[in-house]
Amino acid sequence: MIVRSAREGDLPGILAIYRHLHPDDPAMEITKAERTWATMIGSGFMTVVVAEHEQSVVASCTLAIIPNLTRGGRPYAVIENVVTHLEYRRMRLGRRVLAYAVEVARKADCYKVTLATGSRQESTLRFYEGAGFERGGKTYFEMRGCGEDAAG
């Protein structure tokens, strides 16, 4: 099992693993996915972390490092899209991709790393706590439906 930063050729594996994250989402049109992927991995602000087994992506998370003008100019990091293939769960791969992402954030001198989950399952919350994240530190809010199709 190898944990590493994703590369350009990992897009098909990333799209496949995301079927385990949001199985009801419609498939993304491939040219849009390719443009988005090129932006993500070429931005310098984002790292997609993958766990690879026998040349297949079996776990992943996305890390964004955001430049900041507070905290002495130290950036902060946000982790999203944490997912492990159903057949590879309970093998500590989620923790390994999170640990890799946190290490990237530490090397970038981030003053904090945050993640949010929509899950209310206690097992999921304990998983994140076991990976070193604290529950209840700050209150996060979200607004969905703010894209151009939301005006409707």
C-alpha cells in the first residue's frame, strides 16, 4: 500500500473512488472533470492524497492550503472528500491519507487544519477524533446552492 500525492494520470481512479463517497451523484462529464483536475493538481494550493493498492486508488482526501493575512501570514488548511473504497475499509487507510495530508499542511507551516463532515454517525466522528481532530472546537456553517443554477 502506497500513500502519495495524486498525479495527472490518477483522475480515473479518483472518479471511481468518489462513487464510494457519493454513490447517488451523477457522473461528471469527462471534459469538465479533466479541466477541474488540471486546475486542482496544477494550482499549488491543493493536494489530493491517494492510497494506492495494486495500481488502484483505494482511499483519498483533498487538502487545500489557503494563504492568509492573519496569524503572522501563516496559511491554514482544509481537508475535504475523505473516502475509502468499501472493500478496503477498516484497514486504517483513511487515517493514513489524513496523516499524509496533515504532514503536507505542517510542512507548509499551516497554523491549523480543519475538516468537516456531514455524517452524524458516531463511528465516523470517532474515526476523525482517532485521526487527531477535535470535535466541537469551532462552529462551522455552510451555504449550499450558491451556484448559477441556484437562482432557479
